[in-house]
Amino acid sequence: MSASSFPPSFSSFPDLEAGPSTSRSAVSTKKRLREKDKNEKRKEKSLKDKERHGSIRDTSSVENETSRLYYSDRKGDRYNIQYGGLHAGDIPKYHIIDRGGYILGLSRSWTVTHRSGKGIEMRSLTDSGARALLFAPPTRRVLKSGDIYKHPEVDGIIRLSTSRPQGIDSESYRSITRSKDDADSDTDSSDASDGVSNDESSSDEIVLTSYQEKLKQLEEAIAKEPGSTDSWLQLLSHTLSTIPVTSKNGTKARSEITVSILARAFAADARNGLSKILRIRYLRAGEEVWHESKVRAEWEEALRTGGVEIWMEWLEWRIRQAANGVDGIVEDAIRMLNIFGQSEQDELAKVRVFWRVAVVFQRAGYVERATALFQAQAELLFKIPQALHGIPYETQLEHLENFWESEAPRIGEVGSHGWAAWVSGHRENFSSKKQDMTQIIDLDPYRQWAARESRMDELAYLPSRSSDYTHDPYSTVLFSDIRPLLMPLTSVAAKNAFRQAWLAFVGLHIPGFSLTLSTSNSINWDDRWNLGHLTRRPFIDALFPSETTQVRVTSESFAGVTVGREKQYADPRGPMKCWGYGVLGPLDAIRLSQTGKMKAAMWGSEDVQGLDHDFIKRLLAQLRLGTDDAEWDNLTLAFEAAINVRTALKHSRCILSNNESSIRWAIHARLEMIRGRLDDARKIYQTVLTASSGVSLQGMSSLWWDWAHMDWLNGDSEQALQTILRSAGLQGHGGVAVLRCKRGLEDAIKGEEEWKDREGWIKLRALLEILTGRDITSALQVFDDYLNGEYGQGPCRESLLVACLLTVYQYSVVLKNSMAPSVLRQRVEKAMEEYPSNSIILGLFLEGERGQGVWGRVRMVLGESSSKAKDVARRVEEVWIAGWDKGRWSGEIERTRSGLANAIESERTRASYILWRIYIELEIRTGELQHAKKLLFRAIGECPLVKDLYLLAFGPLRGVFSGKELGGIADTMAERGLRLHAGLDEGLGAWKEEVEEGGDWESGTDEIVDHARELRRLMPY
């Protein structure tokens, strides 16, 4: 082989240590070395030829042939690290022994029968002892791994030293070239040999990975306490973390693992069988792997243990099955209502079931039946005649049926005075309000039919009367259709829950309300269906960025100078309102900017857009519980303020004319603040609090806090300080007055019974520290003392934590006081771990990241690193966060798609039609119509009784569905019992006949084009 076949090596470069030289001796030395290498290779080739012909034979190799099958070469080859040192001809060729049938290290009796990409298959084991050895547990001693990193880990980051070690030549890279002294290689090889022997001696020590170490700890905890539900849930979560939710067959694999682990938990301790969360997760996983008969039997066995959560999940399973349509769901709900008793908690459970069935009616298209169900129950609870109190429940229903069949106006309708007024002789005929059913014009009859169905479901929600002219039999609701679902409720809590459920049903979401209907928030998964307002068109438009903000322009040019554009961000509060019940009141004013006005926390103009305002106002007026119903008045005025603040103030004055309580004065003052009339609000505080000085009334702490907080945010710190001193009954200045005020506030905190009233005094105490010390540290200490004490858990903790974060944010951002940004950021991140779905905490987190060049923390929020299962609210918030930084949306589409893909595969949110609707909307807005089509088929399989999902095929996805496919979807809707105002055949009319004659059922786009061309041809006529 010629020397020219070798690639150039570093040895061809001049030796720098020898100094600069261009003499001929160096060139001749290189030539001699090359010739020497050529001669050596020729000798080696001749030796190989002689061995091949038998002229030379090594007798030692024959004698030790069995021992020379393989040997250990401890001396490294220096050509491996020399550039150009190895050549393809120098590398020996290896062949598989016995064509791959022989396994090195095993006897000849073990042979390979089949070889594949994943491994090999051997002959089956016939010896029972050999099989026992294979299934035996490992017997090696397991040692805990030591420090495996050279550098320590700090806060999840391995910080590498940037300093260069001393005493190393800057041109040390030349050490990879050929060494001058080859004698040192023998010494190095001997050292390496010792190292190898040491490694072989320690081969029995198994180093565990972090996953295995965590798994070992969980197994030890379970062995110590087999009845610990938390330990089993942690083991399940840790085991499932190795299988991505969106992987191929991931759902089935995760379900099989879940069934296996939880079956082991039930066998380990009898207490685990009574755990509701373990039983629910076991049954949900079993639905994916068991036969239908086994699933039914397991559910019936679980129902014997009882529990509202078990029954609610059973009802969800029946809704997903949709075996007998809506009528079958009614039968299941009746079975549940007969199980529950008459206690307050059982009555709240009945409200849950009632609400769920009404949502099923609404989503299946029976909106009149759902409204009639609420109307009849409200008449029974709020408008029952006085003479019927105390008589048997069935007798009450008979009298209510007489009122229903009279077709008099019912609650929520125009001219309604209630059942009691009708009995007393106040009779008034019902005049049905004609809905705006303007004919929708569209060239495609499929889209026209779908738009008409959606508009009818949105507007024609009131049941009609027999005198109304209609061809739809479902628009008139008989009393027999709703009588089995009515229920007697006696407790005030249940009645209050019923009317709030009706508000949520018509579109007014009350944050945290649904969690109050159950005793365990961790098992309450009702957000999968009770957040229906998220699918309304105004909310979806607010959730996704508009087309004008999707393209990001990073710079502009002014007079030839390139200037970077300022980043634009959306409102940090976002369209989603999610927090614990009572954390923020309906009219609690929030200010998150320097110049912006205070806004109501619960409802804004965007939340009431598209709702029937007159109908909701009538509901709010007719569902009062007595004359002193402050909580309901607060909701009423909040809804009025979302429409028009001036109208709300007029209504508030009417309420105050009948009842001048401190709570109602506080509501009226907040309305003035929301309107921007701070002076008018201050007059209210001065008048009310001066008149009631020395008297302890309910809600006084809210008045004092609102007054001091308003002055503080307005920049008048001195006036705020005087207000706090007056709240403790003190006047003047100086340290003595401040000390007495602190003591008085602490006594007031201890004297309050309601946690919301105590919270007002705590916030005043913290604000006093800020105003006197001009430092946020002491105020934070006040909050921490109570958060670590009596406010350690429950809704009161979340409320006080949000108040603490808002105070810190307003101190640093709104009022521009000097403070390290890490103070707020660290507290917000810690709060997000505890309350991941709280929209107020999430908004403060985004405000802390405003202007930051790195989006790492925000993307961490959008990821799947958390071990906690995300609920529906958190998933929807993440979709909105992707477009919070205007112009970044195009780069976050894939991340948003990945998050929603995980959501629809997670057992926590898989059955939520809300997330399916938002995911399909995302694909429609990004132009991925084929993917949206596939998602639609999966969605109607998971949520079979949601009519809106089916109509998407006829509307936005019309271009990817052929006429034949749409006909099949319409047949599926009829088979599953969904309500259609008009059949598809009626909507298509003669246009369908033309398509049938042409035979072009396979291309939906061509149908539209051909029909439009025909209309243009016949346009003059």
C-alpha cells in the first residue's frame, strides 16, 4: 500500500519545540520514516502470505487454541488518538460465530432460534430450576450512589467554574500528536491495568439512578405503612412518569400499569379499598383495558361503598357510554337522587346531580327542557304558597303541576309573579317573546343548516306554550318530563347553591363555587363540564390572539435609524377567572397598573357579552332569600356594574333605602371606586364610619380597609395612616399612637368570628407596617405569622396569600417603591406551586416576567414537569399565556398544541368537551383542518352527547368533509338522541337532489363551487 493512501497527520507539521527550521535534514528525516513504515508493512504482508501457504506455523497457537478465543489487551493503541494514524486496512474484520447461533460465554446447548431488531429468542426452558433462577430477585448488594458530579448542584443547576487551571500550556492541544518518548506508554498501561482491576473488583456495586432511588424510597414507605393513600398515589405517579401521555398506545399502557399498581394496593390493606380517589382512578383506568361487562361489575361493586364522588364518576361513565341517550341519563340521575338523604351535605349532592343533568340537556340540544327544569325547581323552593308548607312532598308536586299546566308566566319570564301569586288570584297570560330568528344566508346549505341550529339553541331557550305555533314538539315541556328530577331542599345552603348553579348555567361563572358542593376538592372533577361559558364565541375570541397581533415586528426605521419596537403585552388578568370561593368578592376592586382604574374582580363587560341581560336581571330579582340577602345583592350589583356602573349605583341606592347596613354601604362605596369617583367613596367612608364609631358591626373591617387602601394607592400615605389609627379608636401621631394601634388591631383580629372579617384587620395591620417603617419586610412578616398559624389551610389561606401578593405587587410596581424583584417573584412562584390554577397569582407571575429577555420561567409553566395533574382551568390559562406576549404566538403554537394533546389524553381532563372544543379551534385558526377533522372524530367518541362538536363538521370544517361524510354524522346525531330543530334533509332541500344526480359526494369543495356558479348563472331570475 502506498504512502499516498494515508490521509495527512499532525506529524507532518514541523515540531515547534525544535524551533523554526527549514533545513533539508527535516525533510529527509520524514522521507526515511515513511520508507521505514513501507518496509514494515511489506514484511507483515509477506508473513501473512507464508502463513496462508503453510510455510510458517506457530505451534504455540495450536496448543492454546481453546484459550485464545478471546484475550484482554490492556495496552492502548496510540494510533487511536493520532490524527490519520488508523487506516481501514488496519482494522481487523469480525465474523459472527456459527452464523449468530452461538452466544459467547454460554455452553453450546444454548442456541439462538430467532434474531430481531429488539433482541434474540432462545430455545424454551424445560428445566424448572433454570426458570426459577431467571425469575429470582437480584442478590447483589445495592449501595447508595455517591457524588456522581464533579461540581455540586445548586438549585437544580450545575455551575461550572469559568477559571482556567493554572500551569497548563495554552498549546496543550498538541499533546495528542505522537509522543517523543514511547517508553512512558508502558508505565501508563500498567497504571491503566491496575485501574481496570479495581473496577472489576467493584463491579458488584450497583449504582441506582434517581428514578430507581425514588422508587426504592416509595417501596420502603409502602412496606412500612401499606394503608397510606398518599404513598400509593406517589408510587403510581412516579411509575407513570416514564410513559409519556401522548406516546403510541400510551393511554392503554398507562391504564394497565395503573390497574396493576392499584390492585396491589387493594390487596395490601383493606383501608385502600375504601379510598375514593384510589377507587376512581382504578375504575377510570379499567375502562381502557377491561371488557364492558367487567367494567359494569366493578362499578356496581364500587357503588356499594357509597360516597358522592363515586356516584358522580359513575354518572360521568354512563354519560360517556350514552347507551340509551338522554332518557337513559335521566334514569341514572333518578337512581342517584333516591340514594341521597335529607342532610345538608346530601342536599348539596342533589344539587350537583341536578346541575349535571341540566347541562346534559343543554349540550344535547334540549335547552327548553333544561330551562324548564330550573324554573319548576325554583317555583318549588322560592315561590311555594304559604298554605302548602308542611304538607307531603308529593302533594306539593300535584299542586305545582296545576300551576305548570295553566301556562302562567314562570320565574325568569316576562310578567312572572310566581306560583304563590297565581294561587292568590293574580293571573296573567304568558306572552311569548319572539326571538330574533333572522334567516342566515349562506351559499352552502350545510353551513346554513348548522348556523341555524346553533342560533336556535342560543336564543330559543324558553319553553313554548301550547298556544304557540311551532312544528317542534320538543319546544313544549310537559310537567311529566321534569317531575322525576325535582327534589325537596330545606337547608339554606342548598337553596343558595341551587340559585348560583342556575347563574352558572346561563353563563355567569362564579369562581370556586362548584368546589363548595363537595367535601374533597381533590376528587371534585366537575370542572370538566361546569365551565361551559368557556366555549362561548366571545371567550374563544379573547382566548386566541387576533390575526393582526400574530406577526411580530421587531424593529422600525425612523429617518434612516433602526429603532427597536416596544413589546406589547395583554392584560395580565386574562379572560379566565379562577380562584377559591370567597377569595375575592364580586365587587372587590383590583388595580394592577399605575394609571388604570380599579376594576371589579369577578365580572367585566367581556364576561356578560352575548348573554340575555333581561332574563338574568329577572332571575336575580326573583330568587332572593328574604329581605336581608347581602350576598345575593352583591352578585346582583356586580352584574349590573358589568353592564353599566351608573345603573348599578341607582340600584344600590334603592337597596340602601330599605336596608342601610354596613355591608351594603361598603358595596356602594366600591361601586363609586370602580366608577372612578374616589371623593364620593371617601365621603361614604367618613359618614358611615364616623356615625358608627365605637360600635362593632359586621363588615366594619372591610370598610376601614377599603378606605385606607384607596388612599394608599392614590398616593396619600398620611391620610391612609390616619385612617388606620382611627380604625383602632386613636388620634394623633408619634410612636406611642402607632404602638397602641398595633395592639388594638391585634385585639380586633382575635375578636372576629368570620375569617373574612379577620382578614380585613390583618391587612390593616400589615399596611400599618408599610406606612410607618417604609419597608415591605415587616409587612411580609405580619402575613407570614398568620399564614403559618391559624390560616394554614382552607380557603382562608388562599385568600390571605392572594392579599399578601397583591400588597407586595402594588407596593413595588403600582407605587414604584424600591424593592428587589426577587421578593415578589419568589413568593409568587411558591404560591403557584400551591395554587396552580389561581388566575390572580398567574397574572402576578406574568407581570414579574414582563420585559424579561428569557422566557424560561414562562415556558416552565407551560410544560409538563409538574407531578400534579392540571385541571381544565389551568389548561385553558396556558393557551392564553402563549399569546400574552403579542407577536410571540406563532412561535408558541407547537407548545400550545402539545399541551392540549396532553390534556385530552390525561384521565383528569380527557372527558372535558371544553378542552376538545378549544383544541379543535386551535387547529382551525392555524389552518390545520385535516388534523382538526381527526380530532373531531375522537371528540364525538369521547363526548357523544355534545351537539356543538358535531356542528363543527358542518361549519368551520365544511371544506374537509364531503357530503357523504356529513350525512353520516347527521345520522349519528339522530341515533344518539341529539335534538335537531330541523332535519338535515329539510335543510338541504332540492340542493341535495342535484348532488345525488351528479354523483359528486366525495368532494365538498367542488359542491360549493358548482352551486355558486349555478346561482350566478340564474342571478337575473
